[in-house]
Amino acid sequence: MDVDSRQLVAQWAYDTHAVLARFHLWLEAVEIERAQPDEVSSRAFTPRGITRSLAMTAAATALGTRLFGHFGDGRGADKATTNQVKKAADAVSAYALSEGLWHLTRALPENHAVMVSLGEGLMPKAGETPEMGANPLLGFGRVYARPEVARIVDDAVRRLLNDRAWHFDEFRARLRARGITVWGAAVDTLENTSRFADGQAIGPMTVLHLFDTPLRVTRPYEAYMGCLTVPRAVVAAASERSELLDFRTPRAQVLAAIERAYPGVARANVHVWTLRGASRATRLGPLWAEWAALGVHLVEDGWRAPSGLPVFVDSGTYAPTFLVGAWRDAADATHVFLCDGYAASAEAVQAASLAEVLDVDATMAPFSATFDQPIDREDRLMRLAPAAPGFAAAVAAITGRDDPAAVARLAGSIELAASAEIPLGRRVIRADDLLPDKGWRVLATTGYIGDDPYTGAPGVERLADDRYRVTTGLATRDARARVRFTVRLLDGLDRARDVWSPLLVRCLTGTAYQDRPAKISYSGRIRNELQTMFSTALEHDGTHIRVCFDRIDARVLPPGGKDALRRALAWYCERHPAWFGWLELA
């Protein structure tokens, strides 16, 4: 290693020492590929140390999840087993990212906090059963800051959740009056969980977007968003003819704008990525037919991206955004790639926030959590007002059926979105509509667990039993970089498992916690893990948290697991009452 390389490693080790120490990692090498001459941190709103620590946290989460998240253990297994594998993987990834955030935010400016505004994993989506949706996650309102600041922000979050007369503007004004700056985060600690459980080497990743303002979201919110993401040049071509191009624009008009923006492009070289599969035929079938009639290429499983890697279309709506744009192949033919259809809310907002970063245009439309209608109908349904006269009749007119249960579900979805302050009734939503400041900034961090076909970034690479190479992507407006870390496990592979294992998981899997010395830090760690793994079973009363075991679905945690969890929590409460005075067992 030459002098410059050693100096680079020393700089990164100094800036990320809190994260490296937490995960017992030794940094051996750093390789950086930039899309611009200067560092991403020089153009990010976060200080250099925080920027680099976020990159290292994404890398540590990717590494720990790949090594200890039971990668591939769900292959060929029954549904129940696969769900448990997915939950184990989500638990490791959510825990690792949370721990990384906790440690790196010790270096935040004294009046700053990071708050999770959107996270994926709690609610079941369409076609999922409750135990499939109740996954460990970093959800709304999770705060990372110095203790004094965290308490102030936590108090404001509790009021935001419980006082219906208190809205986002009051929440933010209260914190500003206290001189506190909150950075919002949109988190998906393990995207493509099913592929991870099945042992697929392409696709799994960790995604964290950090904004210089909290998102205008005031409740835990997970549903769907209709999404159309096209190169910005396409929107410019439409604007020249005074045409509006967004999610609600007929696709023939979108294609015409593409052909004006890229003269001579063959329609077969216009690649449209949407989710595919028989289970999505009802929702997306009309959209597929609309594009197919225009003669474009609907991307299918196995189609090879310019990176040479095969893509997949059964999941993973975030990563394809990085390929949206145009390129020329070896024969000098122009190709254009765009994304259409829908995505889960966190993924949709994350992708939309990349618009300025990737020079694309992204528009969204709110959908319900369990829609069973084509996306054009869903768009119209979600713009209805449940309190308006004739709501049920309007639903029947759109869906063509009189179904009181469906009407009630739709009303609930609309009311949930409204209570979370998701903008409703608009033609489309852009990322600007979910952020209070028009000059907002974003730092996107991606830890690649598996190979990524859209950027060509490699996943976790094993160099030896205790040495690994992990790749992280960093992106902000006008700056992008790919950072490859070579790290060594200081404790060796066997002992490193405990570093990434939540304390409660150890209690549930038979570890003799009674024989291990407890630390005061266990109080905060168990509080964090309860909120990550069993948020639906918790009641918050001021500074106290009550665990309601009857709210834990037996399909999420079998009765034996509930008993083990109760015994462990009761033991900590009995033996260390001063540390666990905040915990109550119902």
C-alpha cells in the first residue's frame, strides 16, 4: 500500500471510528470512484465525518446482514419458514443500521437530531398476510441524537402522534423554538428481502436517505405510490409543446415525448421497467397492455442491463431508478430506460428524492395499502373524500361493484393517508410536496448486499474467513461516488455473530443471558429493539413503554417465543430496576 492509500485509510478510519468500533471492524483499504473530481462530502449538507460514517454504517449493515441474516435459508422452504427467515434477516439489518446511526450521531452538532420519517416493514401489503407484513423495522419517529436533544424531540413526536390538533407545522415550530434542527430519514434496511431469503446473489441492499429537514409525514405510513420516472430531457421535450407529462399522462404521449427528446430511437430500444408477475396482472395488466401496444420493450426477468448483469422484475422498485436515462450500445444505437407502475411508499419517496441527483423526473400518486384495482382506478379512488355525500356511490361507479367492505377499507386508507398528512386530491405528488423547504437537500446511501444490475456495483465479497470487501454508494445533488471498503473482523467470524445479533434475539434463541454480566447500555438497546421488532405491541405513556404480549401475532412470534421474551424482560426488570424503570409488562 502506497503512502496516499495509507493516508486515505487513516482519514476514513478517524472519521468513522465510532462505527468501526461498534462493529469490531478493522479498516484495511478504501477505494473510491467518483463521478466528479471532489468528494461527495464537499457537496453534502452533512459534515464530512457524518457523511463517511453513514457510508460505513451502510457497509456494516450490508456485511452483517449477509453474514448473519440467514442468507438463502428460505430456499425451497414452506411459507411459514420463509417468513421466519425474512424476519430474522430484517431483525439483523434493522438492528445493525440502528446501532450504526446511534453511534455516528454522537458526533452530530449539539442541537441536531436524526428522525426516521418513513420506514418499510410493519404493515402487510396486498397479497401479504399479517405475519408477512409485521417485520422488524426502523419506523416513524425513531430519534437519534444526544440524550438531551433526543428527549425533547421524543416529546414532540409523542404529541404529534397523540394530539389530533397538533400537526407537522406545530411540531416543527416547537422544535425550531427550542433551537433544534431535525434531519429526516427514509429507511429500507433490507430491500428485496424475499430474494435474500431465497439466496439470490443479485438485488439485496440497504438503503438510507437522509434529508436536511424532516419529511412532512406525521404518522407511521406504509402503503403504495403510483410512480413514473423518466429522464428529465423527456419532460423538457413535452414542455416545449406546452404538454404536461407526469404519472397521469397517457403513455402514448409519454412515448411521443421520448421520441422527440431522443430522435431516431427505435421503440424496441425504449425499455420500460415495471413490476411483473401473475399476482400483479389485475393492478398492472392495463398498463402493460398500453405500453405493449406502442411497441416498446417491457423489461422482463433476465434482461441484461448495460452492466451485463440480469435484472429482475418481481421486486426492487428503488434500484432501477439509477438506470433511468439514455445510452448507446456497441452498434451506436440509442437506448432509453424508464420506470413505471407503483412502489411501496418508502421506496417511492426514496426514488423520487433522487430526481435532482440523477437528472430524472419522478411523479407519484397515493394508493391504498391493499388495493385490488388497476392503477388508473386506484388513482381516482384515492382522490375521493370519504365524508362527501355519495362516496359509496362514487366508489361503485369506479370499481363497477357494490362492496360495502371494500368501501370501508378504502375510506380507512384515505383517512390514514390524510392523518399522516400525505398530500391528497392533487394531480400528482413530487418529492417537494413531502418536504417543507423547497431548497431541501438529500444524501442517499446504499449498502450493496448483493450485486446490483443497474449500477454494476458488486455485493459483499469474501476475501478470507475474516476479511471482506463491501461496496457503498453515495449520492447527493451534483455528486456521486462508489466507495469500496476492505475490512477485517477483529473477533473472527465465529465470535462476530454476537456483534450483529440483537440482545432480544439471543434471549429468544436460548442464550443464557442470566449468566452474562449486564451493562447499563442494555437498557437502551432493549428499548430500541422492542421498538424495532415489536412496535405493534407497545403502548407509550410518557417515558414508559408497556409491552402488550397479546398484540404479538402468534404467526410473528410463536407462543414459546412470547414466553421466552416475557421471561427475559421480567428478569432484566427484576435484577436491574434502576435501568429498566421505563419498562412495564402487560
